[in-house]
Amino acid sequence: MLTTLLAYTGLYTVYSFIGESLDRATGGSGTTLAALLFVWGLAATAGTLASGGLTDRFGGRRVINTAIVLAATDFALLPWTSAHLPSTVVALLVWGVCGWGLLAPQTHRLIAALPTAAPLLTGLASATVYVGVSAAPLVGQAGMAYFGAHWLGAVGAAFIALALVTAEAAHAVIHRTPPAKAVPSATAARSARRPVPSKD
């Protein structure tokens, strides 16, 4: 959960002030910014849909670490890539796929560690994302004050990089415990996060 908290704090540090962060690429155009956010949303959808299958095929640790490393690198380069529209599009594609591709393997890791508490853990996992998203504007505000809006990517990258440290720590702790039984697939873990429609 600490991995999720750090990662989404970093990812949303830029998103919270995305207009200021991408003003060089958009030229101040709200229409261009909306188009960029649409591209980001498509990438986020693709990352969400693909992550479960990738986790089942390659394992959660590999998918988590790959997503974090790519996202951290992407954010570290944002001070330069966000200066031009084509490179900004690429940066947002990587951001969307890796940022939202992290949720399914993270949820699967939690359930695999303690399958008997799966409902509680999926709820806590979702809550942790929102805590990170809520903390991000505070981090972004401080980053803008000290470094400027165009360097928020580097600030976010630091948090995302710390998420890799906690992800590996989590793997080490879980690896020392006996294998869990009746662990669902990562695709099922992703589906478990969806709200169940009421019968009323």
C-alpha cells in the first residue's frame, strides 16, 4: 500500500497542475490540453485493460517494477519532453499506460499475500490511491514554489522512484511467507475493484 501511495502521489503531482506543467506544449490552448488529456485517458484505459493479463503471464513483480521504472523515467524527462507537443504526447502515453497499469498487479499482490482478507484489502487499496491523489496537490504546490511548474515531473519522479524501493521491500517480505492458497488471477483481482451493482 505504501508503494501505491508513493506512486500515485508522484503521478498526480503533475496532473494536479497539468495546465501549468504543459503550457509550453499547449501554447496556453485549452483545446490542445483537452486533446492531450483525452490521449492520456485512452492510454490509461489500455494500461488498465492489459495489466491483468500481463500480470498473469509475467508475474506481478515484473509488471510492477517495469511500470514504476518506466513511469519514473518518463516523469524525470518531463521538464524537457513537455516543451514540445509531439514529445508530450509520447510522455502522456507512457504515463497513462504505466500509471494505471500498476493497479491490477498491486491489487493481486495484496490478495496473494492475504487472500482471506481480500475484500478488506481491495477497499484499502482503492482508498490508498485516493489518499495519494489528495496528497499530490500539496506536493505539487511545494514543488512549484521551489522549482517551478515545469520541474514538477522531476518531483513526481522522486516519489515514483521511492515506490520501487517499497515494492521490492514488499516482495522480500511476502517472499518469506508460505505460499498463499486460492489466489485469484490478476484479471480477477482487477475486476474485484469494480463496484457490484445493487439489486434494489
